[in-house]
Amino acid sequence: MKVINKQPRLAVYLLFICALTVLPRAGQSQINSKQLDIPAYLQLAKKGDIYPNAAQLEMLDAVLPKTAFQPAPSFQNRKYWQKMADTDLGKKYILEAEEAIGQAPEVPISDAIYRRANKEGNRGIYKPRYYRTMDRLEKYILAECMLNDGRYLAQIETYIEAIMEMKSWLHPNHDDSDNSVLEGKRVSIDLGARKFGLVLALADALLENKLSTTLRNEIAEQLQWRIIDTYLASCKEDDPESNHWIRSTSNWNSVCTSGTLFTTMVISDDEEERKAAIGAALNSMVFYLSGFGEDGYCSEGTGYWNYGFGHYLYLAEILFDYSGGKIDLFRFDNPEKLQKVADFPENFQVHQGLYAPFSDGVTRVKEGGDNFAYVMSAKYYGAQKPKGFVPDEAVQSLVVWPDYQQYISNEKGKNPLPPVTYFDDYGIVISRGQQTTPFSIAVKAGHNAENHNHSDVGSYVIAYGEQIMAGDIGAPSYIAGAFSKDNPARSSWGHPVPKINDQLQSNGREYKGRITSTEFTKNKDKVEVDIQPAYEIPSLTSLSRTVENDKTGQGTISITDHFAASRPVDFGVAIMTLAEYEIVDSRTVIITENGYKIKAEITGEGGDLVIKDEQVPVEHLREGGPAYRIGVDYTAPVAEGSITVRYSPLQE
């Protein structure tokens, strides 16, 4: 634990900044001889281990400084902070700090609210309070550093003390059902706790002796037990359950690791402790990056790509800076894969700015939302430049403000999308119509143990112009029950996939789809997907989904499900939509959304069909709602058959 009795670390910080001008960055093809050989480092670890072993620690010893991390010069470097104050970003922070100067912290919340949020999964009664408190404190800190007039010190101290009074830094719904973190029976880090810790560490590093010695020592003491100790204990397997995210393949890993490591690197005066935490973070990132396909596909969708990969890139930046360029996570052990991950949002578009909401993804990225990952991807991987820079956290601004203008663009034009994108590892195909008003489809194979998993092998979306017309309805809103595998919007019942003998798809990595053939031509794309392995039905001998996009004229997209069974089965498919619709007759449905209109025509072989529609019984969906399931079923069991849904645009 750090005891405040030393001089500022500005000289060390400036030494690192100077070093960055001569050391290689992500795009270079060879590892500098002075850099950490990350592939060799990772090969030293026993499979699954997070805490670094002796050989790994020895490798780190050669590339790490002996002092703690200074994330930016302290307030005493007036040239640095005055320069930032003159930028648009600096002026924005000063203005927002001034506007919030009289607002009190909104934590701690009461035990009653915490317990209610834990029970109900109700984020609205606490999460805005948490993040407004942290965001204001960040702005006060930066404004005080830029202005250096003491105006914000009282608020900063009040906010810090309020945060340290909290019994638990966790989001209440991330505590266990006994609220054991609230009760002081254990300590855990989550998406909220890591940021509470990061902001306090930032205040200590930048404000230094503007804060009292007593307050700084209390900050260090709390960060030691709330963040550093519990993290290292979990990495050593002494308390694996409290921070299980260290082996997660989802955004949790990169987000929590980046915040935890920032705090440890800044606050800990123990060189061995910092080294162990850094070594653990490197081992942990193997798990996080394994969550992406070798093709760069992010099963969590674009929103979580920005959140998770953005924090990975922030982790990469601070480790690069701290080590003087000797630890390069921009390359890690697979620079080619990281390049594809960086390009994911551009490649995953169905139409410009429109995405398939597979898993817990979204159809659109919110205009004006934070975009740190986009800026960093443009900077280090040459990805498409975003319109501007909107930081999610102040520490992100500190690493990009000097040169971020080079990596944003005000140009209105965007790179044209290709006729087809094929993520061949995960099994995702986006077939784009080339009409003036494009008519397109995205279809997935995937598996049923993806991050933010839905049971959705074979799911698809139909896009017409600027709208998603039919197909995957997206995720339930995050309230109690949202993550249950039985939630109708998460199970295969709420997806445009077959239902057999009233049985849905099963969950697990082995329940998957496989693209068995593709045909991509100028006028037609064809994809065949074997989705039989997604079902635990012994009598089902085959089940294939064939998707064809005829791009001639206005376009026609057909989805045909052919099945065979050893004995007759009840079989049906579903048209899913969030749009208005009309069932015209037993074979035709008209779907309308914001001025766009398409027709779905249904044909079948092997038996008679019936259409029955019903509202999806989920009150809150992230894409709005209500959503509807238009079931298309055989009237009697059949042993073999096929159902085709053929979509085509209708123009007034």
C-alpha cells in the first residue's frame, strides 16, 4: 500500500513519453529486440493460469520500470495542463465541471435501494446515480488541473469521501442473492467497482499534494483492499469466485482488467505487486481475445465491441506508455486477428449504420455516443475514422487529446460496403442488395454459448433501405429475468428459427450451426446452413436452412428450411418482427416499417400449413416493441418437408 511521502513522478512520465517516439507501434511487422516477446511469454504459462509464474515474472522484470505509473503529468506541470485547457476537449471539461459545481454526490445509496436493485435487477434506481457521481468527479479533477485555482477541491474531497463511505462499489445486481459484498463478507470487482477505483487513483495521481496526506492515505488503503488485494487473490485462485471475469471472453474481462490494472499501477508502491498484476492481465487477455472469431467477429455486437475493445485498447495504451513501448498489446500474439477485430464495426454493417441485432447487439450505434474504440482503431489499425471523438471516461481523453484530431473525419462520405461479407470462423454472412434502395439479409450459424448468448442458430435479419423489417428482434432490456435462457426473447422461441415437437434449441457450445456451402455471384448469393446440431431431438435426422438473395430487380430473399426425421414430428418456423404487419391470407404477410413495405410469401412441401401470430411476452425490449411471432406450422406431424418464406419489397 502506498504511503504518501515522496516526490511527484513527472520526470519518469516524461521519460516514457520521449521513449514512445522511437519505439515500434502496432502496425510494424517485427518485434523490437527490447520489447516483451508476448507469444513467448504466454507459452510459459500453464494452460488456464492467470497469476504469472516465475519465468514470466522474470521476463517482465526486464521491461518494466521500478516506479509506479503516472497516467499524465500532475497539476504542477502548468504547460501541459494549460495546453489541454486551450483545446476544444479541455474547454468542454471545464464548462461541464462549472455546470456541475453545486451538485452533491449521489452515493452512497441506501441499503434498501441496493437490496431492491439486487432482487429486481432494477438498474434505473442506482446506476445513473453511480455514473453521474463518477463522471462529475472526473470533470472536477481535470478542471482543477487545468485551472489550478482551488475552485473544485472542496467538491473533489466531498465526492471522494462519499465514494469511500460506500459499503459496496458493486452494481447491486452483480452482488449475490445474499448481498454478501454489501454485508462485508467478501470483496469483488465489477464494471462499477473498477471505475470507482480508477477515479480515486486518478485524483491521487494528478492532484498529489492538493489533497491532504490523510485523504491520500485513506484512498490508498481503500484501493488496496477493494481492488488490488481481491484481484490478486482471484488470480492466485485464493478467491476465484469473487472475480470470475478474469477468464471471461466477454467485455467484462477487458473493462474490469483495464480499470483494475490502472489502479494497481498508479497506487501500489510495491514493484512486485505491480509486476504480478501486469503479468496476470496479460494472461487474462488471452481469454478475452479468444471471444472474438479469427475473422474478427464480435458475438456481443457493436455496442459491446466499443465498450470491451475500447477498454482493451486503453489497457494496451497504458501498458505501452508505462513500459516505454516494451509491452505491445496492440499486436499481442496475433496482430492479424486484432486488425480484423478493429475493422469489425465497418464490416458488420448490413447497410450504412445498420446492424443485425444478434445476441445482445443493437441495430444502430447511438449518434453522439462514446467512440473511444473507433478513434483508437483508426489510430493504430487504420480503421475507418469516426466523425468526432466522444470519450466515455476522462482517462481516455488523457491518452488521445494531443493528436486525436488526426483520427477523426468530418467528411460525409463513407466507404462503400461490398456485396458480401463472410465471417467464415463464426459463420456469419451478410448478403447486400445493390439496388438504389438495397434489400439485404444477414444470417448466422454460430453456436449457443456465445457471449450474451441467445439460442439463435440460423437466425437472420431482413433489411430494406434504412430499416430492419423482419427477423431477429434483439435482446430483452436488462431487468430481472433478462438473462434467463427461458426468456422468450433469448430462447429460440423468440427467433426466426424452427420449433420441433414444441422443443427449442439447446444451450451449449456443442449446439451449433455450420455453413456447408456458399455461392456468391453478381446477381445471386446462396448460403446453406446445417442447423440440426442445435437441437436435441433424436428422431431429427437432418435440418438445413438455405438462404438465397436474388439481387436482380428490386430483389427477392428466400429462406427455406428442409428437414427429415425418423418418425413424424410437429414442425414450424417463425417470422419475427417489430414492425406493423397484416396477415393477408394463409400464405401472405405484409410488413410495414417507417414507410418501407415488404411482402412475405409462404410455401411448403409435405403437408398443409397454418399461420398463427402472437405477441412476444416480453414487456421491455432493447429495440423497442412490442415484437410479434408469426408462426408458420404444419397442421399435422410429418416425417419430411420444407417451408419457404420468400421476402420481396413492395413499392407504392
